[in-house]
Amino acid sequence: MIPTLRALLSCLGLAGLGACSSLGQPLTAEPYSEFGAGKTIIGASTGWAFYGAEAKAAGQSGVLEGESGSDTTELAPNYGGALKLGHMITDHVLIGGIVELRSFDPDPIAPLSATLTADDFETWHIILSTRYFFDGFGTTRRWRPFAGVDLSYIPDVELGEVRVDYPDASMIPDEFKQVTGSDYWAIGLVAGVNYLVTDHITIDMGAFYEYALTTSDASVQFDNLGGATADIAIRPQGVVLFAGLSYAF
């Protein structure tokens, strides 16, 4: 795990322990009055993903010209974390930004005859975030549900050294290729709930479904096929569960 993310998750864990110790303390103001219009919200979160991707390949030259195929892969999560900053434009509506890092361990894919296996890779997500917060509920009104939409930009995805395994019957030696996927856009539908720990701090829990609006594209030249090339388009999608802390000021 990279040092900055380790520090983020360590701080989040320590802050969470501190917040949990305050769960039973009384509030000094009306619930969520410190989260109203004009307030700034900062926070951090981590989570777990149930994520996958569809890969479509189209041969462009050499022996692959005219060939096409598709396959799906599971993207097992390694770790992830996010930092967020937002502004309450009304008592119920927030607009803000999120910077998120995710790491995945991909399963092999075989959109054409060869099997492609990538190493673990990371994606950065730069997100325009919107939230609508409903009224608090419960006897103390500390619980507050929310819903929202996130628009994400994901810069180039460095897949690193990808192993290319050809069918045994072909007698073609395996090879390794450096592959970079292009940037792409994604949209996420978000739902969750806050719990007001103190007048200024909430615990945040929720989930979002994310779907790539555009594909991450790569062109691969297969040296052991005489330099034949293929274009590969990858469309990630899946569900992410998250939990974190927010502070209003």
C-alpha cells in the first residue's frame, strides 16, 4: 500500500475510534444545524468494491485483421481511499469534489485467442459530487439518509506488463507487453446514511453503483504474431460500499 494511502486509512481509523467514543454524548445544537447552508464539509472514506469489466477486442492488422471478440473479468479490490471537500448550497444540497484511489487485482481475459493477464493496477478518480440530504430521523434525529450522483474522470490507466499466453496448440511462445488504457468517464448513483456523532462530525455509510460512460482504450501489438495489432476497449462497472467520517465548519 502506498504511504499516503496508508496514512489516510490510519488517520481515518484513529478518528473513527475517537468518534465512536462520542456516540452517546448529547448534542449542544439542533441536529445537523452545523451542516446547513453555507457550511463546508471535509471528509475521508474507504470501502470495498464488487467490480468487473467487459473487454472488447478488434483486430486491426496482420493475422488479427477482421477478428473480434469479447470477455469479462472480475476486478478484485486490494485497497482504496478517498478525500472529499464539499459546500452546502442549501440545507439539503451539497456540491463538491472527491479524489479517490483504488487498487485492483484483475482476473485474466481472453477477448481473442490469446489470454491476457495484467498485474495489479491502480486508478485515480477525480469526481464531481452532488448530494441531497433528507431530514434526520429517529428519536434524536441523528440519522440522516442521502442520495446523489457522481461524475468521475479517470486518467490513463497503467496496466503495466501484461502477459500474453497463446494456446498450447499454436506453439507460439508467450510474451509480455506494456499496456496503458486511455482516460475515461464514469457515472455513479449513490445512496447512504449519516449518523451525527457530535454537532460537527458524522459517520457516513453507503454504496454506489458506477458505470463507465466511455471506454478505456488500448492498442496492443503482438510481436510473436508477426506484429499484428488489436484495439481493446474496456468498460468497468460495479458496486462500491464505503464508510467514512465528515466534519462540518
